[in-house]
Amino acid sequence: MPIVVLQGHETIDEIVKQFKRKCERSGLFSEIKKRKHFVKPSEVRRKEKLEARKKILKKLRKERQRMKYYN
């Protein structure tokens, strides 16, 4: 859990901003979003496969584009 140390000269708004920033950097908000709904393991695997396929296809497109300039 992120901790914010209070200084005497800071306003409450500044303290809240610091807390939000620390929460974002620690990944707390993304973890909350993940745990909001249950996702079946098969759906997780399917999504990971699709993302991997997209990544590979994107890499291939970039390579082909680079090769086009050399030929």
C-alpha cells in the first residue's frame, strides 16, 4: 500500500495527487481492474494467443516494409 508522508505546508489536494500517483506507479489500479471480474482460464489463454499472433504479424509487416526498401 502506498504511503504519503504529510508535510506542514502541503494542501489536501497535493497530498491526494501524490497518493494517486504512487498508486498508479505501484500498479494498484490495474490490479483492481483485473480482479473486478472473473475471467476463465481458457479465455485468458485465448486472449494471450491472439495478442502473441498480432505481435508476430506486426513484426513481420515491419520486416517486409524494411526489405522493400533494400530491394
